[in-house]
Amino acid sequence: MCGIVGYVGPKEVVPVILEGLRRLEYRGYDSAGIAVGTPGQEKLEIRRAPGKLRNIEEVLRQHPLHGTYGIGHTRWATHGRPTEENAHPHRDCTGRIVVVHNGIVENYIELKRELTAQGHLFVTQTDTEIIAHLIEEVQKQAEAAGTPIPLEVAVRQAVKRLTGAFALGVLSSLEPDKIVAARFGPPVVIGLGKDEHGQGEYFVASDVPGILHHTRNIIFLNDGDMAILTLNGIAFTDFEGNPLERKTQRVTWDPIQAEKGGYKHFMLKEIWEQPRAIRDTTLGRISLETGQVFLNEMAIAPEELAKVTSINIAACGTSWHAATAGKYMIERLARIPVEVDYASEYRYRDPIADPNALGMLITQSGETADTLAAQREMIALGSKTVAICNVVGAMITRDANGTIYTHAGPEIGVASTKAFSSQITALFLFALHLAQVRGTLTPAESLSLVDELSRIPAKIQDMLQNVSLQCEELAKSFSTVRDFLYLGRGIHFPIALEGALKLKEISYIHAEGYPAGEMKHGPNALIDETLPVVVLATQDPNDPGSRLRYEKTLSNVQEVTARSGRVIAIAVDGQQDLVQLVEHVISIPPAPELLLPLLEIIPLQLLAYYIAVRRGCDVDQPRNLAKSVTVE
Ligand code: F6R
């Protein structure tokens, strides 16, 4: 995700910002920029470059910048390609105000229209640029009314107009040595330091490592907080301008730990980031008033989608599991038959051409060789293709007719977690969109599902702490076993497969996923008192189909317990029948059945994680595996 570093103080600002951005490189980025101000200068100077930090360093070598206050940004592209123009900082019409932003402005199209009508000129496609113009407009109107306002007041008024999520850093050349920072969603940290002469210096960043080499005295902004950094110190207010007290914390993490945000491993950090990843993947794509889903960036017209008669999805590994869950969603909501292939199998099985079939490729990296080959095969067979991908501009997106980007942010742990839940979210949105263009859902049904989806991040947030403790405890009893079995039925089956994959990848314990109803056709022979069996035994009691599947799964659980198998059941809060039947129950909050996978996967990821940690495995970089598999 984007990185922000800002500085006000006695030092030359450029090296401080570049060093900070370098320490945020682990967050992933594809372009960088910096804005610097010097008292007396009419405009703020900006340098930007696509690609890695060495590119902007080269630009700065050729066109150096000097100043005492400034802000830098590394951009992980979400909307708009990673070009020089789309890189931050962005300016207003006068070049006096610049903004860096992490997050998404949902209502930017509406605001852009309004500001354009007021005469503002836009030079980029980004949502961020509107923030600079909005602040300019607020100040212009106040000036015209004869009551000029300082930058922080203008920022306050501007952020009240934004919907979405933002971490902001704003500078104005008219108010030197000042940075205004605001948070609503993505994190913002403030640092208080002193240079070698004891003079105060102040920092803002999107994450602690960006400033840790200068100070360990950190303030974490809350949602709705603003910070005004000047040479005289830092003032905190809410968005109404009421002063706030914010406590300074002494951070004792070492730099590597700091990159992990204090978590022991990237994988654990990424598991905890899932509420944010799901929210960001949903943001701007749904209307909570009408239930409509907007996938405008997919670039396949609704009329064309309405004509699709079948869908072929190809993917690998975890993405294949997401695809298989997606099959249940699409078939259930949009009533279109879906076939899911391992990408490595697709082109070698001589698939049958159908010009009315839509091809889909699911890949977090967008660079997986097998998936790219499957895409080529689909195109050769005359299908249009849609990609679900986490990396803007990745290979898969270039030949796709449309891409639905997941906004998980860079995933560093090799075992996929937040990319998976973002893929499931994107597939749910796609299924809903398809259902809406085909008229297979009533507006009331759409509205209810969209509403339920919007509640998932908070449900995950609420359960994470308890489920973590429970899984850590369970890991003590199960880390020495040799095999695990994971069972699920319907949409819960691919989640069982994903749970088994997580365990084998990072703990090297043999684990298999199976459809619950298949047990009696062979695998029952494996069951004895040493075999842990993880059963996805969740249900939506309001859905008769889900209740029926649950009852059948309950019979399968009984088959296991009757043979002394050790069951760990994942169940919805309050399923008392299971509590009496099995050794361990992990409870998750209720949700409609098609959304339960987003909740079920959390304990499965955490169980795998804590077992692997107890076994002393290299959780973030498991043996023999790579993050991006670019060979067939
Ligand atoms: C497992 C995992 C892999 C990937 C697979 C496809 O945790 O990450 O199974 O899902 O290699 O990768 P992408 O999604 O990049 O195509």
C-alpha cells in the first residue's frame, strides 16, 4: 500500500524523506514522488517518477530540490496506471497546495464534476487530485467572503466532503513549515524528534518504519483525527476543529519488527489486515441505498454480460480455491453455469470453444505462467476474458477485456491470506453484478446481500482476538500430529481445501481437504483417535438450503466422532448441538451462507499459523515455495 513520509524541521528535507520512503518499500509501490517547500518560494516544487526509488533519485540528481519542509509518497497503484502523472503529490490549479493520499475517495467523480464546473483544471485521472482542488476552492471562497482561513481549517472542511478512506498529508507554499495530516481509515503516525542540536523536528508517516531511524516517540492518529505539524510543535484536532489530547508512545520495536507493524510475521499481519482488505475491495463498488454493484472498471458492457451463457474460470492454488467458491456464488446468484479449471490443466485438456462463454482468470500476482497460458488459450478459443488481480498493470490485465482489482495491498508472506479473502470479495461482487444485469435477484435481495457484505469487515475485526487465542491454544495440542483432514460441503468445501493448503504450506504437516459427503466413500478408513478432522459446520439458519447442507454435514461429523476422530468444528455462534458433539468448536459470527467463507477462513489461517510457529517453521518463506510462480 502507499507510503507517506513528511518532515518539518531544521534538516535538509529531501534525504530525510527518501530514507523514510526506502524504509517503507516493503509495503510495495510502483511510483514515487516528493514535494518540497522553502519559505519565500511561491510554489512547492515537485519531483516524481514511475518505478523504483532509484528513478526518483536520478530525477533529483538532475533537478535537485532543497527545502525545510516537505512530503513524499510511494504509490501502489489502485486507480490509474503507475505513471509519472498519476504519481503523488498532486497539486491544485495554482501549484501552491499539494496533497499525498493513501486510500480511496469514493465520491471523486461527483466532486470532480462540481469542481470542474467551478473552473478547476484537472491533469490526472486520480481520485487524489480532487482533494487539492477542493482545499483550494474552500480557501478561495473564504477569501472571497473576506474571511481567509488557514490550511488546517480548509483541510477540515474539505475532508468532510469526502466519502471513502484516506490518510492525507497536505502542504501549502503560503504557510511554510507546516504539514496538515488527517486520518480516516488508513493509518497515520506522527513522530516527535530532536536534531543533534536539540532543535525540535516533526514527522508524519503511514507506518512506523518510515520515521523510526529518527525517533521512537510516536503518536498513532485515530480515525477522524487531524495533526498540524509546525516548527513550534504539533496540534491535534478532530474534523470539527475541537482540540484533542494524543499520547506519545515510546516504540521499542527493532526496524524489522516495525516493518511487520509489531507482528511476529508478515503472514500474521496480513491475516489481521483482512478487514481492511475486504473493505477496500468493496469501497466505491456498492450502493448501500440501492444495493447496486458498480464494476465500471471491468469494461464489459452490461448488455454483453447479460448474453454470457457460461463462465470458465482458470486459476492456481489459493486462487483456484477462491475460484471454486466463486462458482457457488455465481451459479446461485446469477444462475450461469461455471466451470473451474486448474490453469495448469486448462490448455492441455483441449477445451471446447464457445463464443458465448466468458473466460475468467483469478491471480493475485497477475504473473502466474500457468494462468497467463490459460488466458491465451481462452482468447484463442474466442472468449472475452476478465481478470481478478491484485497488481495494477500486471501481465494478466493487459490482455483481459476487463479487470476487477482486489485492493488487498502487497502481500509479503508467501502463503496467501488477505489476497484470498479479497478475491472472494471480488467474486461475490462480480456474482451480484452479474445477477443484477441478468435480473436474477430482486432489488430487495441485492440490497440485503450488499448490506451483509458491508458488515463482514467489522465481524472479522470483532472475532480476530478471540479466535487467535483459541487457535494458539489448539496449536499446543495439534502441532505434533502427522496428518490433518479438512471437510466442507457446498461453498465450504473450497474453504476446507484452502485450510488444508495453508497448513501444509507453512507447517509441512500433511493435510487433505475433502467434500464432507465423500468421507464414507473411502477416507473414513483413515479415521482413528490420532487424526484431527477440521469440519466446516456452519450454516445460515434463515436459508433452508444451508440448513439442509448443515444437517448432512452434522451426520458426517457423527461418523467421525463414532470412530474416535478428533473434531475441530468451525460453527456459527450458538450452534449448541455441535458443542455437545465434538471436542473443539471455534465460533464465528452469523452471515448469509455465501459470505460465510470470509469468516470461516480466519480460524483456518490462524490455526495453520500457530501450528507452524510452534513447529519452528519459516512461516513467511516456506521451503520450496515462491510468491510468484512465473514458470510453467
Ligand atoms: C498459496 C498461494 C499459491 C498461489 C498460486 C497462484 O498460499 O499463494 O497457491 O495462490 O501460486 O498465484 P497467483 O494468485 O499469484 O496466480
